[in-house]
Amino acid sequence: MGAIRVDGDSPTLAIIKTELQLAANGFLDKNLPLAFDHQEEAARLIISKQTPSGWDPSAKGSLGREGYRLLKNDAGVVWVAADTDIGLLYGTFKFLQLMQTGAGIPESGYHSEPKIQHRILNHWDNLNRTLERGYAGASIWNWHRLPDHIDQQYHDYARANASIGINGSVVTNVNANALVLTPEYLEKAAALADVFRPYGITLYLTARFSAPMELGRLPTADPLDPGVQQWWKDKADEIYRYIPDFGGFLVKADSEGQPGPHNYQRSQADGANLLADALKPHGGIVMWRAFVYSEDTPDDRAKQAYQEFQPYDGSFRDNVIVQVKNGAIDFQPREPFHPLFGAMPQTPLMMEFQITQEYLGQATHHVFLPSLYTEVLQSDTYVNGPGSTVSKVIDGSLHGYSLTAMAGVSNIGTDRNWTGHHFHQANWFGYGRLAWDPEISPETIADEWLRLTFTNAPEFIEPVKKMMLQSHEMAVNYMTPLGLHHIMAWSHHYGPGPWVTDRHRDDWTSTYYHKASENGVGFDRTASGSNALEQYAPELQAQWGDPKRVPEKYLLWFHHVPWEYTLQNGRTLWDEMALRYQKGVDEARQNVATWESLESYVDEERHAHVFSFLEIQAKEAAWWRDACLLYFQQFAQSPLPEGVEKPEKELEYFMGIRHRYVPGN
Amino acid sequence: MGAIRVDGDSPTLAIIKTELQLAANGFLDKNLPLAFDHQEEAARLIISKQTPSGWDPSAKGSLGREGYRLLKNDAGVVWVAADTDIGLLYGTFKFLQLMQTGAGIPESGYHSEPKIQHRILNHWDNLNRTLERGYAGASIWNWHRLPDHIDQQYHDYARANASIGINGSVVTNVNANALVLTPEYLEKAAALADVFRPYGITLYLTARFSAPMELGRLPTADPLDPGVQQWWKDKADEIYRYIPDFGGFLVKADSEGQPGPHNYQRSQADGANLLADALKPHGGIVMWRAFVYSEDTPDDRAKQAYQEFQPYDGSFRDNVIVQVKNGAIDFQPREPFHPLFGAMPQTPLMMEFQITQEYLGQATHHVFLPSLYTEVLQSDTYVNGPGSTVSKVIDGSLHGYSLTAMAGVSNIGTDRNWTGHHFHQANWFGYGRLAWDPEISPETIADEWLRLTFTNAPEFIEPVKKMMLQSHEMAVNYMTPLGLHHIMAWSHHYGPGPWVTDRHRDDWTSTYYHKASENGVGFDRTASGSNALEQYAPELQAQWGDPKRVPEKYLLWFHHVPWEYTLQNGRTLWDEMALRYQKGVDEARQNVATWESLESYVDEERHAHVFSFLEIQAKEAAWWRDACLLYFQQFAQSPLPEGVEKPEKELEYFMGIRHRYVPGN
């Protein structure tokens, strides 16, 4: 009679016991009784930081702050080993995953340590429970009821994150409200931190740069002003009295109306260092966002972050990390990697991915984002020669960063299924997996997620995995093929809007980005245009600067080309663009049929939910196709090629569509 | 081997089958196999509009559009009988309730028909999913995803309502947005109506009076303008093309900034009749709210609705019903019944209760509202002599109304438990039960709800029922004892604010209502004051006009009395007020202890949730007590009587509290 042995007592170990108890009622081996037995001999599953007798201590090795090892001896006894409680929790989750998916423990054991230190969710959640760019209901943070009421959902949230290795949460919007730094709200934040702590999750807050003026009544927020510096030091001291393991600040400054060091003719480094100095005595970090661009659009928006940050490489304190979006514009369906990656060897850079789906169909379009993440992570910057991938920038190995991090902008809300679309749970999951190990393949992630979420039946796994893996390319095709970008509707970015023009900010309009005319389409970012290309390594300049060598997926990102331009497959640009839009629609429709055929593998409620969202996606893919092709056809002045459906409405119809109360604004 | 027989096929009958299947896995007799057997002989439970062979057809009787009868023969076979499918559904729910609570079918059978025709929930939900005065998360209506995605929650909502007899839902806010009357939104509303229909629930919308101008570009919304009349007729025709069984409009006009007939010097009857004429050909009704009062506060706010409506008694079309809040101010913890009840014999009046808890602690304070509802419903108007209760006005029996209705302002949101506080489900439940039968006692409702929600164990039922039944009086005591009213914080009405004064509307301030000074406290509504009392029957004028005869719970509602005024128990007004505040606090604390002691009867998650809310309530009860007593003590200039705890903070502290982002605004 075997049993489970969990050595020691702590809040985290209590969570491990609860997880094992929950699992025992479900998928664990029925022959594994759930007596937490302290008699070593009897145990068949041992969760312990100490080496059980009869085991070779060297087999465990050193596992760091978060690593773990699963070991199995000849008698089939499994040891989940780690140096810390949180390592044991991660190991337990992995053990359970291997059980549930039927993989089992490899004979040689299983070892894992995260490649990135800080694996963080960013919540763009406002204190009034609205969300910016959140599409799955209201914010799960009920600030009004905190700190007195700790909702079960906070525990569930922490548990879900821990199970996929996420170890940090910025609970407030980057468009920040200084109020969260007041005692009233710090007490509330501390209550959340208390829930997160045993799950190994650190709480961070967003800091509004002008807080010393708004809260402290100072006349300035100048980062070089001693009074301002003292205010932030005092504020940091105060925060750590509430939250002793507070993680630090995430800051959006000098961007889209947010205050920042520019207001005082100071640099981004001056701004970041101000906060870093305040946090330093307590061990906190500053995540300073590179998403800085001017509303006066003096230059190509794609170039501005680089211009703003690259000259200051090496000027940041050692507890600052610069948080860079995956691309230089803004979470487009597809973008080349951000030119800052590889360009700041003296300054730790972290990745900011979006998990939520602004510009990407929001909650109702199935887009498996690990494909996008991996495309970016595996991009070669060439800065230290071939193989200098973005993932190696991020994991610190390329430049020897001592601080590493990844952020994902959360897609979580109060929807019953957390993420609006059931399949968007896979993006939360996949983000966590890639933050742990940026080299994991999208195939592996999709496979794991499907097994953990639905079933191990291959008749279900194979077609649905295929659907997931092609979904990103499909969405790019029906939205922005061939390097098109930012041609969405105004402000809420829901649905097509290639005609958006002449608004108060050029760099928020579509015509600024596609530059379509009878002469052609695309943004010339070569030397003959904005020369954003010069921000990349020479190898990439040579390749991407040549319209014949640039990957066609980036063609219109870097080049303005005529409509009759001939692509590698011999088609004209116009014909290929039209056929790609059609391909996206065709695949979205095929997904509906595929999913319908798999009804018997999924419970009725989830099947119906996903089905109706896939139908919405297919309908909206056609909306995108028709609106964009009718718009661009004005300039291309060519008929639709064979195989592309004729739109049922005129362009004016699509231009007249006005959606109000789109979520996420 | 018995079985269940459900005769016929319809969406409603399919729901009945599903309910029986769900129940079979839970609390139904395990010996009742769930074969839906059409062989009459074998059935032990028969759900049918037809008389089964062997039964006396006269035993069923005529049951109307929604009534049902449960019958049992000597062999123990149960027949759920009705004249309609929806009657069968109501009967099935009652059958299941009697099974679950262990009551069983009485030997003599069970018969029920609703006493009120239209039993309606009012959702003050905005199209962007915010709620006005909703405290349980966001709106459950996801307009953005409608009509393409029908969320399971819409079905669950309809099911819950049908199970308690609610048969109508106004899905939009009374502070109305005309957009909901456009084709885009009518298509969405129609999708909801399709879900509701088989559950016997009719969909209604709120109509913005100025819609002809906003949507139709007319120069006026004057109800006597032929163009306006035609616009509404056309709009009604259009709505019924989308929703053939559309219920009609709920209208808030000439109130708190809403447009209305006053803008054109027309009466409320002119306004209501305009819409009624448009709906009449289709069978729709207008629920025209009496909550009309002027921001210029020319007279006691309590008098204005009566002044506005009573003179027009008999001037309304026969498909208009005037919707009157239970009291003349606004959903206070306690109010005398509204003087319009009994005053309009020629015009159907319906009751508007709030289920949500503006002014009443919002989501976190446990207040069992059926106590409040029943206090109002059983109030005697005396208009046709003693026994002329408000319930008899509402059920139509007093004046022979041909149209009867009750509305409850919903407390439903996206919170996992629907209502924020688990116990606020009891208010939704209780509202439904009283709308079906206004004579049911709060004791019965509490007993039914506890058994259906938690357990039949008397060790749990008795103390918790007691807690529920005393909770309304408790809340009145710690908020507004002895007839005090509307002394809450500004705008969001969360927490105490007796000091609120000098704002842009007198009638939204606290000092307007309590009129405290060194001379005394209370609003003189007798002949020496505003004489709001004259709107009641002479019997009540005589009783309530005399400070010695008025029930002390209404004392300060009708009288301004000195602080040293002696009450029936011999105490001074000041001492009694202080002791009542203390009593409310004591009981709120006792509830925490009571609930804690019952841990073994409730699952851990719900127990913890309720416990933390009860703790919040006890804490906030003390906040109310301290803030109000310190404030009033300035005028009373007397010490706190023995038994009342001394506040730990000064008045200035309480006056300085500023809560931001309070839900429901």
C-alpha cells in the first residue's frame, strides 16, 4: 500500500497537498491512496526538498530558486525534488500534467528550471473594474471589496498561473492611476499579495510618473528634483511596509498622454533611475516600457522607441529592465521583431507580448498566439552573428543580462471561462510556458493544452491542433497579409478600417501605414523611405531592404510596391493579396466544419460556445476580406482574381459601419 | 417499474425534460427511472395538459394561462397538470421544490395560480455593460457578442427566473439609450427574447422619450405631434417584426435629467398614451414610472409624484400601467408606502421594488428584503375602508384593475454567485415568490430558500432564518432608525453622510431630509409642515399626524421633534436613537458569530464568502453608528446613553472619508 508523502509544512506545501487531493478525485492512479503518510517506507510519491533514504543525493543536483526534478526509482516510487517550496509546487504541477496527459515520468527523470527570472502578467485593469483592451468581461480585481473580502477567484487565479510557471502579476493598468499608491489602495494590494505569495507570485504595481504632484502636492515630478526623489523613496518605504516582497513598478511614461521625464527635458533613463533608486534598498525592480512615441509624429513611429532608448544603453540602474513590445508598432497581427532587441547589450531588455487580442479579433477570434510569440522569439537579430535570436536576448544569454523578464498583457476577465474564448486559455497557458522556456514549440504547447483541457483522444487532438497551429497565419491573411498593418477601425480597433484617415494623430490612422494609391501600397522603410531598416543589423538590412529577398510576409512593412509587382509565385501583388484574404476566410470556415464534426469529444456547453465563436470569426473574416479588398481595389483598379468571392455589399456599406460600446476601451 | 411521462413536444416541454434529468442525478427518488415513457400504465410521474386515463378530469379544473395543479392518486402516481406548457413548467419546478425540501405532495394536491399578471425584473444595465445601482459585477448582457453568441448564462438566467415565477424582463436601464431601438440592437434583443420565450419570459425595453429626435431626426418629441406619433407607431411595428411577442416599454420620463412630456408642457398621461397607442395593435403595454420629481424642488419631494399623477387618474390608455416605487422618496431602508397606492382607482398601478441594494449596504450587507416588501404590501391604505392593503391595490382586487404587474430592480451581475452576496439570491427568489403571491410570508420564503440553497437541517435552518428575518430591522437600526431617511453619502450612497448639504440639488442632500438642529430632528410632513400627509387617507392622517400615535418607525419621517422628546418606552429621542444604532451593530456582530458556528453545514467556499461579507457588514454598521451619532450629537448635545460604544474616531475623520470607484454608478 503506497501513499503520498509531502515533507514539511508551509502555505505552499499546503497548496501542494490540496492539489494532490483534488487530482486524486480525478485522474490520479486510483491505487495511490491519499494518505499523507510520514512513514517513508510506504510512500510511492514523495514531495520533498530532502533526499529520501535510499536515493542518491547527487541525482537531485542543484535546482535553484524555482527548478525541480522528477525522479523515479526501480520500485516505481516517484520523488518530486526541489530546493524550495515553490520548486516543489512547480514539480507537483508537472507531475500531475504528465499523469493527466498519459505521458508518465520518463525513466531518466525530468528536470526543469525557468530560463527567465520574471514571468509576469500585465493587467490593464482600472480601479473601477473596466479594462483597457480586455475583452472577457470586467476586471477580476474587486478593489471595492478588498481588503476585507478575498474572493475565491483570486486563489483560482494564482493557482492557474502557478501551474504554468507565471511568477509575477502587475495588477493595474499601465495607463496608471496614482490612487493605487495611497494607503487605502496599498492595503487592498497587500491583501492580493498575501493570496499570491504561497503560489510564488509577486505583486507589482504601475506607477504614475506624476504621482508626486497628484498625491504629494509637489510642484514638479522632475526626476532630478531632490524633493521628488525623496517622495519616491518615502513612497517605496511605505509600500514595503504593506507588501514586504513587493516586486516593483511597471511604468508607461511619455506615451499616449502619460506624463514622464520628457515633461522636464529628462531622458527615459533619468525617469527609470528615479524609481529604481527608491526601490533598490528593498530589492524591487523597475520595468520601464519602451513604448514611447510622440503624438507630433516627427518620424516613422516604428523608429521612435529605438531613437529614444538606444542612445542610453548602459545608463540605466541595474534594477531597471526595459520592457519592449514584440514589434515596433503595436501588437499587430504580424510585425518584424522590435529593433531594440539586440541593440542594447548593456541594458536588460524584457519582452512584452499581448495575450489579449487588440487588433486580433478580440475575444471571439481564435488565434493561437504561441505561433506569433515563437516567430518573434526565434527571429535572428544577427547582432552577434547568426543565431543571435531574440529569445537569447530575452533569456539574457546573448548579452549576459543579470536581470531577465517577460511580460504578457492579460486576456483575463470575469467571463465564466476567464478569457472569453475557451481557446484563449491556450494563449494564457502558452505565454506561461514560453516565459518559462522560450524554446518550447507551439506544437508542444498546443498538444499539452488540448490534452489538459479536453481529452487525450488523437481523433480530437490532431485536427484541433492543426486548426490551432494554422490560426495565426489565417488571421494575418484575412486581416493584414503581406506586411500590411494597423488598418483597423478607429480607436477600438475592432474590424477593418483601411479608410481611416485625417484624424488628430496621423500615427493612429490606417492611411499613414498602408500608403495605398494608384502607384502601389506599403510603407517604405528602406533608405529611400523612413529608413527604419537601419535600426536592424546589416545582415537584415541587406535582406529586408531588397524587395526580392525580404520574406513576403514583411513585404509591405518595409516596401512600397506597385500593384502589378510580381511575387515569387508569379502572381501580382494585387492577386496575391486578394487570394490571401480569401484563404483566411476559407480556413475560418473550415474551422467551423472541423469543430462541428468533433461534437462527441467535448461537453455540450463548451462545444456550443466555441462553435458560435468560430462562426463569428468566419463571418468577420469575410467582413475583413470584403472591406479591405473593396477599399484597396479602388487603387489597384484590377478585378478580383478567380477564386475570390465577390463582396455582397459596396464599399460605402462597410465604411458606414459604426460599432459602439466595443469592449476594452 | 415506474417512469416519467411528459406529454407532447415543445421547447418548453424540452426544458421540463431537462430539468427532470438534472434533478434525477441529484435529489429525485432514485427509484424513479428517467425513461420518458409513453406507456401510460408505467408512469409514476405524469406531466400533461391532458387528463390521464383513470383520473377525474374535474380534479384538474381550469388553471388559466400560468396556473398548475399537482395531484396524487391512491397508487402514489403524481400528475402535474396545467392548461399550458408554461403552467406545466411552473408545476414541474414546484414538484421539484417539494421533493428537495422534503415536503412532498400534499394528499389533497397542490394548486397555484399567480395573483399578478406581469412579474418583471428591471435591469438598470447599460449597453456598455456597466450597471446603474448594480453591485454584483458587470451586466450579464453582452450586447457586443449578441446576436451571434448566445451565452449559456442567458439560459441559466431564464431558468432561474422561471423557477420562481418571473415572467418578464426589462433588459435595459430606465435611464435609457435610444440606440437599443435601432435595428442593430433590436436584432440582439430578439436573440435574447428567443432564449427567454420557452421559459415563459417576455422581453421589454426601455424607451427614451426623445428617441424620435435622436434616431428619427424629428424636430420634436412632443407627444401630440402627429409626426412623433407616426414615428412611434412605425417603431413599434418594426420592433414586433423582430420580436413578435415583445412585451412593451418601460419609461422613465421627466426625472433626473430624462426627457419627457414636460419638455412640451404635456402631461404624464399624454406621454404614456403616445407609446401605448403605438404598442396597442400588437398587444404591448407601457409601464410608465411615477418616479417624477423636479430638480427645482418646489415642494417636498415626497409629494411630487402624487401631484403629478393623481389628477390624471383615468386619463391613461388601458394598456398603460403606472409603475410606482414602494415609497415616495427612493428605496430607503424604510419608507411608508407610496401615497399613490389607493389614490388612482381608475388607473392600474404596479409596484416597483428594488432587489438591488442602493441605500442598503449594496452587495455586502445582508438584508433580507421580503421583510421590507411585505411591510409595504400589507400596509393598509384605508381607501375602501380597513383592509385596503397595498397588496390588494397591486393584485387588482381593490379597484378591479384589468392589468396587474410588479417590478423588481435586479441585483444580478457577472459575479460567480450572480448577486454578490450569496444571501442576496434570497432577495431575487423572494421577490419572485411575492410577485406570484403577495400574501406569502417572509418566514415561508426564507424557509424555502434556505432549504433549496443549503440544507434541510433544522440546526442550520432555524438560526439562519432568524438572522434573515431580523436583518431588515437591523439594517434600519444601524442606518436610519425612527424614520430617518436619505442620509447616505453623496451620489454613490455607500456609507453614511448625514452632513451632506449645499449641493446643486437640495433634494439629494441629507440635511434636506433630516433637518437636524439644536431644536430637534425630522421632516415635518404634517399640516404644519409640507403636509405630504394629506395625500394619505383620513384614517392615516389622523394616526400618522399625531406624534404620539404614529408608529415610531415613521416618527422622523412625518415629524420634527425635539431631542428630548419622550418615546413610548420612556426614553428620550436621542437616547433611543443612539441605542437603536447600537442594537443594529450588536446584531450585525452576532450574525458573524452565528454564521461562524454553522461552518459544518455549508461548503467551505460559500461559508467563507458569506462570513467575510458578514464581517464587512458588522464593521460598516459600526461606521454608520459612529458617523451618524457623532453628527447628530452636535445638535442633541447630550452624552451617549449607557450601552452605546464610544466612537474611536472624531466626526472629522468620518466626514473626510472619500470612497472612489464605488460600484453601481
